[in-house]
Amino acid sequence: MRLTIFSRALMGYLVLILLVVAMGAYTYYQMDRIHNLTESILNVNNDMIDRSEKLLDLIYSQVRYEKKFTISKDEIFYEEFLRLRKDFDQMFNEIKPPEDFPQAGHHLKNIQAFYQDYQSLVQEEAEWIKAGLSKGQLPSLSMKKEEKTQSMIHELEQLKIIIRQNSTDKIKRLYTIGTEFRQMGIMMIGSFILIAIIVSMLIKRSITLPVSLLKKKTLEIGQGNFKGDLRLSSPPELAELAGAFNLMCNRLKDLDQMKSDFFSTITHELRSPLSTIKLGMDLLKDGMEGPITRGQKEILEGLEKECLRLIGLINSLLDLSKMEAGMMPFHLEPQPIAPLIDQTLKELKPMVDSKKISIQTRIMEGLPNIKMDRERILQALRNLIGNAVKFTPERGQIKVTARSVDHGLEVSIEDTGPGIPKEHLITIFEKFQQGVTSQPSPNQGTGLGLAIARQIITHHGGKIWANSQLGHGSTFFFFLPA
């Protein structure tokens, strides 16, 4: 009787399951202790230190504005002083001292008392100034204010010291827990390794070998080898899967032939007639078959434009289908990216000028030569920069940047268009997908340009992505490895 994979795994891993449960319970206990201490350090101690630093900054700022007000008697400085006081009060009220050391609460009470005294002195001095008294007539409050200020600063420094000490104590406890955890973990891992070796030796021949054959066959299918010659007899599930693989290979072989036939049919049955139609319209426009009126010429120009659009759509569909099927040849040669960017911008110049768009290029020095297919990268650049021009409003701005990054080159195209919602930043690279903007655009295309650009960049071993926000434009990036 041939046991199923489930039966073999159940018998082989029963002991491992028991060990995992025991280790899981112990790990949960220790991790809970670590979590509580870490959370206390991060959310309480560090937060209090950060807020203490900010309170110190607010105190120094208030003293600065209070002195400016005393000297210049300009109420703008006093109003800024009052605004900072509100910020101080709000931040002070948000401080939550840890429950495990009451000294922090004592220092906070002292700080609050000194701060209130300081505010009273400043308010008293402000009232004298607003009453119109000269500097010589004002009561001397500077010494008292300085005393309260220094007291607050001293208390805050003491507060930071005890918080850091408390954090140090907690870190020591974390170290102790980690040491215990590590020792126990080493013991459990040793047990796991020993048992895993025994189990692996028992099941390797019956399970691992068939899986390796399935993996090898999967790689062959990915490389275009659809020969259905996989033979497995055990375990039963893998034997059935091998039969399904062979059936799939035969079906893929048929589909591959159908796709080749489809490409051939599309090329001859659609693109050729459209080219003939365009040629005929050119002849009519040029008056080869007799003179035509201005209105007829305008109609022919409109028909020619739509014909060119259909030809471009068919070419895009064919290119994308070939890339997805791995049938598009790529001629890779090391070359610089800067000339390709310049050529793309020259090709798009009429469209750019018609919309009065400002284009800035920033080509960094020392860019590496990239092994790439010149025409395909040009196609990707045309799609990306063309999209930016299409969706950027009149008198907008586009910035094209190329810079060297680790192990490659990064190009970005930033525009001032309507932007793309965050949830569509991934789907826009799929076929027939377009970003949804806040306002309908008359320049909506077929949704193939970005899909083609992604295929081109991916076939070069790179990656493409976008950042955007509605109303603030979009930035498209692509990376090519050196």
C-alpha cells in the first residue's frame, strides 16, 4: 500500500509538532515579557525624553520672545510668547509618567509650579509695559524670572536623567531575558535539528525526489519546453499531479501554436488593410484622383488620423503580446541613456510647444552605460514622457531626471498634472488600465503605454513604479541595472 503524502508527513512530524507546541508556549511567555518591556521603553520612556527635550526648546523660545518684548515693547513678540505657552501647556499635559517610578511625577509637579510662577512674573511685567512705564520705572523682575527659568531647566534635566536610568534598568532586564531565551532556544534547536535529520532521511526518497522532478519540469515549462514526458508513480497525489502536468503541457503546446497563428493573422488581416487605406487616403488628399474640396480634405485628414491611431493601437497590442509571450527579441548593447532622453524630448517638442509646457532635464554626471535595447528603451521613454505631456495642463512643468544609483541607473519623470489616486498606482501598469483623476481628461488613451513600458523595463531586469497624489502631479520612476 502506497501511503499518501499526508500520512507520511503526519507520521514523520508528530514528534516535531509536540516540540513546536512546547517551544511556542515558552517563546510566547518570553516574548510577552520582552514586548512589555520594549513597549514601555519606546512608548513611555522615549516619549517622555522626547517631550522633555521639546519642553526645553519651548522654554528657551519663550524666554527669547519675552526678552525681545521687554526690550522692544512690540506686542508681536508677546503674542508669540503666548502662543508658545499654549504649546507648552498642551505638551506638558500629554506627558504620562511611567507607573514604575514615582520620581518622575515629583519632578513634573515642580516643573509645573516653577512654570506657573514664571508665567505670572512675565504677565506682571507685560502689564507694566502695556501701562506705558519706561524701563527705569519697571520693577526688577528679571532675577526672579531667571531663577524660575533655571529651576525649570534643572528639573527637566533631572527628569531626563531618571528616565534614562529607568530605561537602562529595563534594558538590563531585557538582556537577562534574552540570555535565558537564547540558552533554552539552543537546546530546543539542537533537538529539532536531530529529529529533522532523521525525518528528512526517511521521507526524502518518497517525497523530495518527486517534488524536485516537478520543480524541474515547471522550469522547463517556463522556458517554453511543453513536452509532456513527466513520469511519477508515487506518492498518489504527485502521480496525479504529474498526469495533470503532462495534460497541461500538451494544451500549452496547442495554445502556443494558436498564438503564433493569431499573430500572423493579425499582422496580415488588420495592419496591412489599414496601411492600404491610409495610402489611399494620402492619394486622395494629394489630388491623384482629381481635385477635392477643402471640406473633403478635412474629412480625409480626420480619417487619416483615426487610421493612424488604429495602426498604432494594433502595433502596441502586437508588441505587448509578443513581450508577454517572450517572443519579442531584445538586442542588448552597453550605451548611455542621455542621448535617448534627448531624442525623446525632440520628438515630443511639437506637442510640448503647443501646450507651452516647461521641460527641465537633469542628467547627473558619471552615469553608467547600461546594457539595453535602444529602440525598446526609446519606446518606454516615449510612453512615459508622452503620458506626462498628455496629462500636464497648459503652461505646466515636467522634470526629467537621470541619476546613478547603487548597481544601476534611475530615471524619473515628474509632472504637474492632476495626479493619480493612491489605490490605482499599481493597477495603472496593467493592460487597459488608466489612473482615475478628479476631472475627466480628453486625452484618455488605450491604457497600453504603461503596460508596454513595464514589460520593456522588466525584460531589461529593472523595475518601474510611480508616486502620485491627486492635485499635486505624478512622478514615474524606472530602474535599469548596470
